[in-house]
Amino acid sequence: MRASKFTDAQKAFIIKQGEAGIPAAEICRKAGISQATFFNWKKRMLFEGRIDQSLVLTASRVRAGYPFGG
């Protein structure tokens, strides 16, 4: 398997931009990765416990117009 161009810290930074509300398409374009790669990294980091799922859900609620999760 080929080594990644990105360190774990760089991957985490890219994922956290998505949590901040920046659209995945914009993040991927700037980072030079596909959206599939972005969501695979996100899924892997959630599974490994590196990012908190509640933060991801909160960010998606804010983007959807529900700032307080309800």
C-alpha cells in the first residue's frame, strides 16, 4: 500500500474544517482530495475516536439552520 501524502495531523485539520461549517466540496478542492477520501477519513476518525461525533452532528445542525440542535 502506498504511503499517504497527508499526516494524521493534516487529516484531522482538514476534517475539523468541515466541523466548522465549511462545505466539503470547498475543503476537498483546496486540499486536493476527493470528497470520497474526505468522508472516508471522517468515518475512520469517528470510528477511532479522534473526533467527537457530537461535534460533527452539531456542525451539521448549524448548517441546516438549527443552531441549538433542536
